[in-house]
Amino acid sequence: MQKVEPKNNLTNKPERVRVVSLFPNVCNHSSAIDKIADLVKKHNGGYVCFSTVHMVMEAFDNAEFAARVNGADLIIPDGMPLVWMQKMQGAKNAVRVRANDLMILLCRYAEKNNLSVGFYGGQQEVIDAILRRAKMDFPNLIVAYAFSPPFRPLTIEEDASITVEISNAKPDVLFMGLGCPKQENWMARHKNEIKSVMLGVGASFDFYAGNVAESPEWMGKLGLEWLFRLSQEPRRLWKRYLILNPRFMWLAALQIVGLKKFAKKNY
């Protein structure tokens, strides 16, 4: 199994196994919740990334972004190609943990343990739909914060104001629906200012709100969720899947056969 000595304070438990440019943890739903609950108890904040092929390639093309993701407290594999890569390197117990599934499980955990949550990102109608559904699914869940930011770069003043609002609301867990790489960059920049445990769940906001259809389970297990999503949003996603996916397959193959020169980018 290809492991790495911690360079950016990478956690050793659960173990991390390299996938091209990232070092996702080998975890399951239960161990991920345990890790997040432990972070909440420490009251020091932290952030969690859900790694996909898209994120791996964003990190491969941008070493600074790779450092931000690899500096997360937990990197959860949310894509079957990443799980397959981990398994091929000896992590036989590697499984996929979908961001949407874990967001729902964490809301249930928070409800049972009197923890508060927050939602940051997405359009206002998506936030409204999330709050309506969460009220039905988790009637006793404490939602301490919910905000739809402008769909443009924030001004320095706006960013500072939002940071203060989140800090004052003090959600134990803050779900981020800004999309990759925006949400990962935001979490890394604000990790020392916000004491919430932040999770970059991306499209999970749209899935949970019912705004975007989820792929059938069988397609996810076969690693074909990308094809379903492409069929749903071809204009927005064609470049991500039709260009990045083949590049990922090539780089992953090079890593597996031991040709490492391509990856000398300070990962």
C-alpha cells in the first residue's frame, strides 16, 4: 500500500492512501462520523473534504489547492475510482462514502446528540427546500445558521461579515454547498476563524433539496454516476467528465504501475 509521511499535518488515523494528487482516508460512514464527532468535541473547528475525480484533477493542476485539500482533517472518498485505487494499493476495506448520505446521517446524529448544524451555499430556493425537508426528516434538529451567499466573489467586507455571523451562530457542524474548488478554498482560508467543523458537500444541497436527481444506486456502484450527471447537466459538466476523466485514468494507471515522475508536484 502506498502511504505517505505526514507533510501538511496529515492524519494517520484513519490511514490515508494516495490517489494521484490527493491522500484520501480509508474510512466508512461510521468511522467518518466518529472522526467528525471527535472534532466537534474539541471545539477547535476543522474541515472535511469529499474527494472525487474532479477534485483529484483540480489538485493535480494546482499544487496550492492540493495542499489545502490534503491539509483537511478528513478526506472522504466520494467516488468509486478513488475507492478502486485504494483497494488496488492494499486497502481492502476501502468503501465509498457519498457526501449526501453522510450529510443526512450527520443530521440524524446531531439531532440525537443535541448538536447544531448550519448550511452555507446554494441558491435561496435550495436553502429553503433544505430547511423544509430537514424540518420533516429531523423535527428536533437545531439549525443554527442557513445562508445563501451571492453567486459572485464576495467583497472583503461581505466575507468578514459572513465569518462573524457564522462564528456568532456557532453551528457545531457547518455544511458547505459552494462546489469544488470554491468550498475547499473557503474552508481552508477560514479554518482558524470558525470553530465549526466544516464539510464541503457540494451538490448534496441540490440532491437533498430535490433540485437535481440522484443517479440510480447501481450506476454509483459501477462508477457510472458521472454518466448520469452528465446526462442531466451536459452543458455545465461536459468538460469535467469528458476531459478530466480520461486524464485521471491515465495518471492513475501511471501511479499503479509505478511511474511516479508525473506526480512530483510537492504533494
